[in-house]
Amino acid sequence: MIHNLSNKRIFITGGAGFIGSTLIGMLVADNDITVYDNLRRNSLAGRSYEHHPRLRLVQGDVLDLAALRHAMEGANIVVHCAAVAGIDTVLKRPTETMRINMLGTANVLEAARHLTGVERIINFSTSEVFGRSAFRADEANLTEIGAVGEARWTYAVSKLAAEHLAKAYHQEFGLPVVTLRPFNVYGPGQVGEGALRTFILRALKHQDIEIHGDGNQIRAWCYIDDFIEGLLSSMTHPRAIGESFNIGNSRAVVTIFGLAQTVVRVLASQSRILFTNKTYADVELRVPSVQKARELIGFEAKVDLEEGVRRTAEFYRNHQE
């Protein structure tokens, strides 16, 4: 735990994204926050705190080291969320994925190294580093990546390389880095791709829900409020520095078909569930162990899947696209 963040200067790359903009809502009343984002996706738009006087928005690119260093000046805490993500985007733009996720992270770490009095750098990795199959995977498990040339894995490879670099900056320069591996985070304000978001939006309109493949892929789903709790703990707990953590809900486990059925049932939807051919490599099983995060920083997910679906659907009912 140990949150109590106040009067900090917090710099968030990709801060207009889903997780970054949710974090801002928790912190902006008591801290000065700078968002550095290319605004390709903007979950910050329409939020009640979008124009908060303690929030500064800088439109920029993490590949521009000079601009990044200038915008980051004076920060106490750096949260690096910026990345290319989402399977459809990754398949279409694998080169950009690798460049932004690897070189962008290298730039963030290098810029942070020159800050005076930096207290914490949070680096976002991914559960994808565990490869096609991971059951109760802990942070010490061997990472496993698919075949070279399969675009599906460029995201995981880029994030894993960034993890190694973050660890190197900690070991070589003493940079207070923490790496998080999110496991299927969902909830109000999510933008872009995401199976659960898509299922809920279609269920609310009683539209057909499409599943790629046979629907037997297994995932653990983490509600955004739970993830933010883990993020805040990693930003403030002294035992987090130099560590990597799985942040997810190891109890909210379901197949993709079961997920669609749950959404339809909980929302009393008339949507039909259809199956389409899958044309890309996929993760068949991904369930985290969160024991390390529980023991070191006191993280424990609390929101079950059905409650999370209800809360998310309520948000989208009030923010119809």
C-alpha cells in the first residue's frame, strides 16, 4: 500500500490513454501532473478533470528525446505508459510498435536519468512476455516469445527488451525503476481495442458479438480500479524499487466464450455470440500469480468480473459513442 501522494510533480507518458487518464483522476487534486502524449487515442477527453489547473498537456512523441527531456524537467515521479498496443494495431504496424516501445522506453529512461531528485520511474511491460501459455505465472518464470517473423510477437519482444533496459538502468545507474506487467485491464474509459470493451458495447446495443477462433482462450481480467491500486503502491512503496510485478486478478478467470456469455447474461442482452476464423497467433492461456505483489507491496484485486462488467457497462450507457 503506502500511497499518500501529494505535492509531487508527476510526468506521465501516454497519459491520455486509458490507464494514464484514470490515474490522473486519482491524483490531480493534490499533485502537479504533466501528460506527454501524441493524442492518437484520447481517453482524457470528456473527463471532468480534463482542464484541471494542476494538469498540463504536452503533445509530443517519445521518439523525440530532446522534447521529452524538456517536458520532463522537474518531475519527481515518471510513469511511462506510452506504447503501441492492441493486436490489430500491432499486426498493421509492427515496425512502429518496435520503435516506439523499445526506443521510446530508452528515451524515457535516459531523460529520467538526468532528473534531479527523481523518486520513482514506473515502466509498463505486459503479460505477453509469458508467451502463448502461462498459468499462475510468477515474475521469476522464464519469458517465452513466439517465432521470429510472426508479427503477433513484436509487441511482446519490444516490451521485454524495454524491461531488460529498465533493469539495466536500475543496476548501472541506480535509477529507482519499477516494472509492471498488466494482465487484461478493463473498465470505464477504455479506448481502442479490447475484447471486453467491445463485448460490452455490442451487448448494450444487442448487436452480434464476434469471437476470433473457438473461444477457448483463457484470460484473467483485472478491473481498472484494482490495477490503479497496484500502480499507486508501486509508485510509493519502498520495497517496489528495482522489482517487476504482475498486476492482475487471478480469480477473475474465464474463457473468451465464457466472457461473452457473462457479458450477455449480466447485461440481459439479446446479442448473439458468433465465431470467426482467427488469422493470427494467439495466447491460449494467461493467468498470473500475484503473490509477489501481495507480499511486497500489499496488492490484492477486489472487484469480481460480474461487478466489473456492470460498472463498465454503466459508464458506457452514460457515454454512448
